[in-house]
Amino acid sequence: MQHLFSMHASAHSNNYRQAYVLLLLGFVFLTLAWLGMFNSFSIGVLLFGLGMLGVAPFNPRRFLSAGWLITSLGVVTFLMFRHYIPDSQILTAHLLAIGLGLLGIAWMARLGYINAGVLTPGFFVVGVGVTEYLQAIHLIPSTVVPFALSLWLPGFGLFALGLVSLAASGRTDKKTNAEWSNRSEIA
């Protein structure tokens, strides 16, 4: 029997589960941020990465690489703001975190969890670099850093990723449907 969908039903339901868990995590973090809990711990970037890693088992191709990279940057950010990393070694620590993230991504590609040409981690690294540069030359508001360090970042970020995942999970690949109909006419 031929299916008109490009994914198996279990993979499709896993995508929905991943989207719902992202929405739930985003809602929980937004609620905790609104209540003012844990905002002084500088764990926003770390929890954003851990949230993506937490939903990666549902569909590793979507958030495993970005979650790994953001988590490694989050660990450095947490250690930096807790003064476990000296100020003279902050750049080195960020470079090491990005290097570990890229090594993890290469390992994931080798194991087949992600495609070798995945762009999302690169966009995250460029985004972090642009934010750091704009912060250094004082072109971004002073509220961006406290936002990124608080629970507001994982709250809004995971909720937005959940909405995007939900929208992407509901669509079917029309090209694949046309290919299936052409196959049935030929056979």
C-alpha cells in the first residue's frame, strides 16, 4: 500500500510531540521569568540550549546540532558571569565552546543524525558574533544582555521554536505526493 505522505506516521507524530514539548517548555520558562524566579543566575542561554537538546530525541535532525552548540556556549556564559573564567580568557573560552560545538556537530553528521551541510549552527554562531560586536560598540540596547541571561530568552525562544515546529509538522510535501501519484500511474 502506498502512502501519500513523505514521512512515516510515527515520525510525523514525533514532530508534533516535539513541537508540543517546545511550547510547554517555553510556557514554563515564560511563567518562571514573569514570576522573577532564577533570573539572577545567568542561565538563559544554557537553558535555551538544554531545552533544544531535551526535545532532540523526538526528531534529532531538527534541534540536536543547534542545541549542542547553544548549550556549549551557555556553559561558557554561565561560567563567565559566575566569574569562574577570568576576564582575560573569555574570548578563548568562547572559541573553545564553539570548537566543541562544531566537533559535536561533525560527529552527529558522521553518525547520520544530521546532514553534513546543515546551516542552523552557523547562523547561531554568526548571530552570537554579531550580537557581541554590536554590544562592544554600544549599538544595541543595554537590556539585550540581561534578557539573554534571564529565563526570558529560553521562554520566548523555545515557544517560538515550538510554533515554527508545529507549523512545519502540519504541512506535507506536495512534490512527494505528486511523485507517489506518478508512480501509481506508471505501475
